[in-house]
Amino acid sequence: MKNFDLIVFDWDGTLVDSTAHIAKSIQNAYADNDLPVPNEAAAKHVIGLGLVDTFNYLSPDLTKEQHLGIVDRYRHHFLDADKTIHSFKHVTEGLQNLVDRNYLLAVATGKSREGLDRALTKVDFGHMFSITRCGDEGFPKPNPDMLNFIMDDLGVFPDRTLMIGDTTHDLLLAHNAKTKSIGVTYGAHEKNKLAALNPLACVDSFEELMAWLLENG
């Protein structure tokens, strides 16, 4: 008997190997605007938040115009190398295995709708998701809005829902929506920070994640 009906995935750093590119794009955006460049740890910490929250966190004292300048250059740098970003190995096979076992799959991401839709055209597993929800369609992580919307749309209760992500923002999202969670350590945030939020497990690869799900999901 399954413990969950719905499995919700974060996108960047969980399904797609993009964290290093995102962090570098953030740093380049600050450099282009002649502003102090966040270090790599700070740039990775904000991955998963919406763009507004990202730059408010990194530089709360900047003006709105300065934030807009950073966002503009971030998008430039991200799109410039977007075509080089690929999913992690075995994602397609793993997701198909879950679909074959009658799990509902969804995505909850801090990406914009435009950004996610563009990303979905570059993978061969986008059709496996029953619903996707983005950071600009409601309240971004860790507000529970994303997960609540997905669960309401699919008619699944929190105790039958599992959130999987590579950041503390994902695990806090799950906590706030009263669902269970799993942390993946191959993305943006360190294992000790994920483990501190009491997920069901922390896994070190997508293959390990699939093994856990097939045994415990």
C-alpha cells in the first residue's frame, strides 16, 4: 500500500542540474551593475525563492531601480547559457516509474511561469506532471500557497502529499503546508541545513531518491 498519492518536485537543483549556473548568473548580474557581488554560498542560498525575494534577501538596502537592473542582467546571463542546462541522469526513467505506479506528479518552483514553460520544452518528461505551479502565480516559497494550490486542484490531502527539494525553502514550504518532505543534497543547500528541518530522508543522488520512493512511497 502506498504512503503517498501525490509527489511534488522542485525544479532547479532537484530535477535539473542548474544551481551552479543560477548562482553564477546572480553574481554576474551584480557585477554588471557595479554592485558588491554576493559570494557563492549567498547566491546558492536564495535559489528557489522568487526573483523579488531573492534580491530583497541579498541586498535589502538597494533601490527598486537597482533591483530592476539586477533582475534584467540576471535574466540576460541565465538565458545566455540556458541551453546548456540538462536534467540529472535517470530523471525521465525515474518519473515514468512513478507514473506507472499511479502516483500523481507535480512541480512547485520559484521559477516564473515563462521560465518553467521554456524549461519544460527542453525535457522529455514534462507531460508526466499533472500540474505545475510557479513563483509568480501566487505567494512564493516558503509560503504554503504553491502546495495548497496543487493539492486543492488535484484533490489530495496533505498527509498523502510528499514534497521533494534541494533547499530549505522547499522543506519549509512542505512544513508550512503540513506535508512530508525529502531533501536532496546534490543541489543548492548543504545536507546539514536540510536535515535540520526534519525531512523523512536526505538523499545524495536522484537514483537514491528513486530507491527511497519505491521502498517507502
